[in-house]
Amino acid sequence: MDNDQAVSPEQALEVMQRRGLGALADSMGIRLIELSPERAVATMPVEGNTQPIGLLHGGAHVVLAESLGSTAANLFAHPWGYAVGIELNASHHGSITNGTVTGTCAAVKLGKTLTTHEIRMTDESGRLLSTVRITNFLRPKES
């Protein structure tokens, strides 16, 4: 397993065009803005992703975070392997009822068998809404 080589922006784009973020992320309106193993950014509308009382659902925060962290980890493992989530922790700091949420994912550790990313969700003014940490296990592709 050789994950010491950086992924080029062209490789990231090719992987994303082939793989995407998945049907759930698509149905929630998540839009990828930036992607590398070290950093990923995406947005998500509040509308359509709320609790019955009108607040952005906490699970929507987690879907955005896991989409970013898992995609960054899979890009790190490309082309020799793939990533599977093994742990996720979310802390919600604030609520939002309209507008757009931005998730910014930063690598905490990119290792040989595990990756850990922290994802911070903010509103349009930059106010922190939640912090999520995800750990992924890196597996080699079967030949």
C-alpha cells in the first residue's frame, strides 16, 4: 500500500466524476466545492433538511460531515484501496432555520491504515453550528 504520493487536482476531479458523493448527499442538495485528502469543502441548503420544528436536522449535519470525511479518506486511499467509516462523533453548537451550511473538512491524521478528519459546519456568517470527527479504516482493493 503506497499512500505517500499526493493526489493531483486532476485525479481528484476524475475520482469525483466517477464516484460522486452518493444518492443521499445528492437528494439533500450537498454540493462539493473543494476536494483533496487534506481538505474538502461542500455546501448544503437548510431548506428540505429540517426537523418538524424548522431547525436544520442534526442528522443532516452528520450526512454532510460524513460525505466530506469519507470522500477525502477515499481519495487518500486511491488508487490502491478504499476507506470505510468506523467512528463518528458530532457536537452541535448552534441551530439554523434557513440559508446554507458550509462544511469544511480538515485532515487530522492521514495514516497507513486509518484517517481522521474534523469537519466544521458554519452558517453564511461563519458562525459555528457543529463539529464532527470521523475516523475511516483504509482497506486494500481486492485484486
